[in-house]
Amino acid sequence: MATLMALHAHPDDESSKGAATVARYADAGVHCILVTATGGEAGDILNPAMDRPDVRENLAEYRRKELEDAARIIGYDEIVMLGYRDSGMPESDDNANPAAFVNADYDELLGRVVALVRSRRPDVFLGYDSHEFYPHPDHLRVHALTMDIVAAAADPDRFPGAGEPWRIKRLVASLFSRRGMLAIHEMLMERDGESPFTEWVERISAGDWPERPTLSVPVGPTLQRGRDALRAHATQVDPDGFWFKVPIEVTQEVYPYEDFEIISGFLPTTEGIGDLFSGIS
């Protein structure tokens, strides 16, 4: 059975990064495993309806339940919680918590992920890009793990007690799709004269957005599942907020894809519209 493993920093990241793609492959019979590094304890409550004392006092419990609901909607077969504490935003007090993900011994952390890879044997591993525009400490750490995991899991001399070596066939990083956002923005500006992406477009135009080798996975039929999964994170998502301003029909018409940075395991000609599992038997 083909297997996909996704590593994410917090509950809700699995729903905002590649959710429709995982749903597509889950529907096709791929065994999908979600690894979540932290409990999201430092997250802000962004939904006014959930900003209550009982929620704030038990945020980790709420976020765990939200994660389970979202993973079920997407179609994950297994959830693995690494159990680290949310490190919080850059330069916040949460950064100093000894239990924070950012303070975990890196070799120990890498060894834990290697053990998961060797025991589950994923064909495709989905991680993070370098996150220049959102340098959250936990996301940067997931990026570091993403870049190290293939070599570490395949090397018999590293982490010898973590199981038999396994070589991941394909490594990709979920991308915030610049091309998709621009396509939808331009369509909405032409049709309606306004777009919820205006601020983001200005931010991208002013910044140095890196060009990366990109694979666009067709996900039109499962885009709604991704949105439904994100809505399941009721403490983290305002149902009237930014993520839901664009009608799903517009996204399905203009850019029915999710984009991934190609890191390893692909042919040089792979860029464009394609399948993460193409050619994997």
C-alpha cells in the first residue's frame, strides 16, 4: 500500500497546508499519516465565539479535539502527536519554555521522526519550505527536519536503534501558492473590483519571493474538504475571516491546485501539473 507521511508544527497546519492533496490521496487508497509536533498551546483564539474563559483555560484539549475532527475530514488514517509545547511567535515568552518544540534537543527530535519513518515506511514525505514570510520558530524547525529526514532515515549508521533504514522516495514541501493567489486576485479584481488578497499581493510585490521548483497537484474535487477541515479548528479560525472570503467555486475554476516545492525524488522535468505518486509502484 502506498503511504504518505505529513509533518506539521501545530494543530490547524494540516488543514491549511496540503489538506486537499492529502484528501485526494486518502480517497485513492493511500495510507496517510499525520505527525503533529506541538499541541498549539500558545495559539491565539481568533474566533470571537470561542473566546471564552473555559476555552482559554483548556486550549490544548480543545485543539487536540479540533485536530482529530480535521484529520477525520481530510482522511488521515493515523495521528501521531510528538508532544512538544507550542513555542509561540518569535521573541515571545513562550520561546523560553523548556518544553517548547524549539528547545528540544535536535538530534533527539530527528531520531524520533526517523523512527516514525522507519516504522511506517512512507513513499512520500510532506514537510515545510523555508518560510521566509512566516518565520515561526516551530515552522522553521519543521523545515530543518524536512531537509534532514531523507538522509537520516536511510543511513544505517545514524540512529541504529530506531529501526531498519528506509529511503523516502519523494520529499516535498507545502507552499503558499503565489501563482494561485495572483490568479484568483486578478480574476476577482476584474470581476468585482475588489479582492481579499490585495494586502498579500502588495506584500509579495514588495518582498523577494523565492522561485522554487514547483509541482501543482490537481485537487478541485477535494478543495471543499480542506476548507471544512480548517473550519473544524474553531478556536483558530474566524468563520467569517480571510480564509473563506473567496467562494470555493472561484478557486475550483481559477486555480484548482495545491502547490509543493520539489525537494528530492523527482525527475528534473517534473515541474508543472502532476501527481506526487506518479511512477511509484
